[in-house]
Amino acid sequence: APDEKYDYAYRVRLPSGEIRILRGIGRRLMDAEGAPSRLVGVVADVTEVRTAAQRIKESETRLRLATDAAERGGSVSRYSVSVPLGGWPAG
């Protein structure tokens, strides 16, 4: 039986309560009878990579929304300003 590749990402909770994302990549080796005999591969902590990728995706979404609004003559602001009905006080 041929060896089987694997590529998994999974979350683990550390004793501190922190969640980390791990990625395991490798190959499951089979013996002559076709039964799994061992795993060969690597496991890496990819938490920062996944977090950065998510932030980039969110940033791209915000940029697209801002660009769409600007093209329609609108404006986008991170902050909202309320103006009294009578306008700003003089002075």
C-alpha cells in the first residue's frame, strides 16, 4: 500500500489557557501488509501566521468597502461625530 500524506491544522489549549494553532505535515508510512507503521513529519506553531493572514483579510475587506464608498461619493470614518441640530457653537 502506498504511503499517505497528511497536512492538518488544529488548535491546542495550553495550561495557561492560551489557544495556539499547530500545523502537522508529513507522511504515514505503511508496512508490507499495508498497515500504518509510523508517522514521519513535522509539527509547527502557525498561530502568528494565521493571525496575520486574518488581519490582512479583514484589512482588505475594510479597504474594499472604503473604496466602494468613496467611488459613490460617500465617506468612511472610523469615528462617528454627532453635530447638534443647531450646528456647532460659535467661538
